[in-house]
Amino acid sequence: MNVLIVSNRLPVTTRVDAGGVTVVPSNGGLATGLRGVHERSGGLWIGWPGVPAELPTPIRRAIDQRLAAVGAVGVPLAAREIDAFYQRYSNGVLWPVLHDMLDHPAAEPSDWEAYRTVNERYADVVARRARPDEVVWIHDFHLMLVPRLLRERCPSLRIGFFLHTPFPSIEALATVRHHAALLDGLLGADVVGVHTRAYAARFLDAVRALLGRATSPSDVEDGARRVHVRACPMSVDVSAFEARATEPRVAAMASHMRRDGERLLLGVDRLDYTKGIPARLDAYARLLEREPSLRGRVRLHQLAVPSRESVPAYQALRAEVESTVARINARFGTREWTPIEYRYGCVDDVTLSALYRAADVMLVTPRRDGMNLVAKEFVASRVDGDGVLVLSEHAGAAAELRTALLVDPDDVDGLARSYSAALAMSAPERRVRMRRLRSAVRRHDVFQWAREFLLALGGGGAALVGRSAG
Ligand code: ADP
Ligand code: F6P
């Protein structure tokens, strides 16, 4: 059975310039994680091409062709819809609330209208494309109304929805004026999936408290239907990361990165205020302050992927991170030694794997994160059984990766102590912890995640069986 994937972000993003139309791989966990599942399932992926719809017809045709070549179908969004639906409502209002951050702007009525209109357009496109023998799998917070809108258009379709962010507290959700419509939108699905049991419990609580619906431990009543709520932790393509980690060019690049015996701490994130980067950097400065013997002997390599660059909060974060890096490098750096190597941009797969292999300590310290696939990519890449993972207790991944060094991402002192403990950890302890982390990640890779969800939805999972690493 085919799976029709629907998300605002497609696996590729379109670029239009003087040279014509090209597509590049999209950033972020949804795109990187689902890409392999899409390739194996053989169905279509419906989403936004990444550029405004106001383009000459020949260019629009060229975009459609590029997308068709990778099994994708574009949903056109006008420039003003990108601003209102994507930048202001999805990223400005919903994103902070979903991460329990309450200082979000109030929604303008016109932004909510745009959210609704775009969700309707998605439902129309999916209704036209979905075949009766397909299951439809809708992803993420941009499209919370689509399950209900699609159910109205195609009552007998099997519809699944997966939320890639945390599910927030009732108090946070209730601050959004349209919370009831958003929750009701989700209940158009047959199965609603989230990363952890804690998020599933919060979802059920919210449905009871804010919609007054009856629930059982894993179901919600929706008229004559029952909506199944399932905790399904997303993962990564473990076999692909393992295979790449053992390539000779990756090993060569990794040993070059570990130059002069320096110990390497690594951060890899989209540049997002949920990722806890400022406190992570401050804690590194605190470590260098407290342990001067480490100066010249450690280095923090921080990769920051550009994200949502037209949203003001992201512009402010970039300025804050870059001035913090400059301040720490000016304070502790010498002619021979730069304490923080910061890169704003993407790296290719081989470089990413080499960094994961080279790192002594991986810093994954989000203030809140639905799952965090970087933590799992790091573990999957450590075929050598070494390396220490410092992991925020507020990342969904912490529910599975219990032998990481778990930290409070806002506690700068505590973070500095954890970095110190990670650097001082004995080889036998590192190996025991990493063995447990690896067995957790190998047991449940991204194909297992998709298979579990699709089996719960009643189709499609079988096509993905047999690819699990564990
Ligand atoms: P989110 O979904 O919030 O972006 P995740 O940690 O789940 O966070 O996923 C991030 C994805 O982006 C991972 O697959 C990671 O490998 C990728 N990524 C992060 N930083 C970079 C970078 N500098 N270059 C290439 N890929 C990156
Ligand atoms: O974590 C939520 C999420 O939607 C990811 O799944 C996605 O990869 C990331 O945010 C990127 O967001 P955007 O589509 O805005 O680039």
C-alpha cells in the first residue's frame, strides 16, 4: 500500500536564480528523517516548494518538473501567504507555544485566516491526489487543520498525523486563541502520533480539558469514530550513518579534525532559540574560566544551520550567538588557539559524519525539543563505541537515551560541570554508556518508527519492514 506524505517542508527546497531552477536537500529533522521513508514507500510527497508562487509560468512548470523527478508535488503559496501562514502564524505564534515559551506575539486575525486558507488548499490538493488504496500521512504543526478538512472531503480515507514538536502544557496551548479549532483539526485523523508518552498524555489532557471530549488512555471519541493517540519516537537511518562512519574518507577527515590532540566538543543545530545555544556557549566560557588548564587543549565546534531567517526572533538570536562567540574568542583566544570554531551554514553528509566521529563530547542542549535527531545521528555514527553525549532532559530523545549525561539546558553552572565531567570521563565508562545508547538507537531506527506508525494506521508499514539496523 502506498503512503502519501504531506508536510509544509518538502525533502527538497527550490532555488530560482539567473541560472534557472534547481532543488537542494531541505534542512531540519522532518526532511532529513523522512527522506529515506519516502524513497522506500514509493508514494508522493505533497508540500510547499520553498519559493513564492508569483513566478512566470515557464519557471513554475520547471519547478513542477524538478519536484516530480523526486516524487514531490508542490502546493503553491503566494508571498503574502508565506508571510502570514508560515512566518507569522506557524513560526511566530505556534512554534513558541508548542515549546512552552509564552512570550509569543498575539495572532492577528488575518494571519489565522491565512493559516486556515492554506490548510484548506493542502486538503484540496491531497483530496485530488489521494487514491483509495493509499494512506495519507500528514506532518507537523503547519497543517493541524488538514486532518479534519481532509476527512470532510474524503470520509473513508485512512489519515494519520504526526507532530514533530513537543506537545505543550494546557496552559501554554490555551494562550492561543484558536486552540479549540487546532485540536479539533487534529481529531480528523485516525491516528495522531507524537514522539513520547509524556506528549501523548498532554495531548489527551488537552482534548479533555479544552474540548470536553471523552478519552481513554490511548483514544479520543470523535462522534462515531475513535482517534488513536500513539507515542512513536522518531529516529534516524542508523544503517546509513553507520555505513558512512566507516568510510575511509570519513575516518581520514575525522583524524584531521582532531588536530594536535585537542579535545573536541561539538554542537550541530538549526539556529533556533529552542536549541539553547547561548547558554551552551556561556557554559563553555565558564568551563575555561574555572579550568584554565583546558585552555589551548579543547575546542568547541558549533555548526549553525540558517533557519527562518526572516522571523525577527531568529535574526536577534543570530546576532546574540555571533557576538557571544566573538566575545569568548576575544577573551580566551591566543594566536595559536581559537576556543570556538563557529560555522553558519550547512555541511555535506561526509563532513557531518566526520565531525560526529571526531567529537569527544557532543553537546545537545535544547531548552525544549520534540525529539532531536542530532543526538541519535551522533550515537549511530559512533561505530567505535566511544564519545560522550551531553543531552538536555527537555529533548524528546532523553526518554530513550538514558545513559547520556542528562542536563538542565538553562543551568549554565550545571552545564559547565557536565562538560568537565564528560571530558574527564574514563574510557571504560564512556564505552559502557555508549554501548547502551547504541543499542537503544539501533533497536528503533527511522524505518521502525514509520512501520509502527503506519501499521497503527492500517497500511503501508509492511513495505518498510526489514530495513531496521537493530
Ligand atoms: P530540527 O528538526 O529542529 O531541525 P533535529 O535535530 O531533529 O532538529 O534535526 C536536525 C537535522 O539537521 C539533522 O538531520 C542534522 O543532521 C541536520 N543538520 C543540522 N545542522 C546541520 C549542518 N550544519 N549541516 C547539515 N545538516 C545539519
Ligand atoms: O521540529 C519541527 C520542524 O518542523 C522540523 O521537523 C523541521 O525539520 C524544522 O522544524 C524546520 O523548520 P522549517 O520547515 O521552518 O525550516
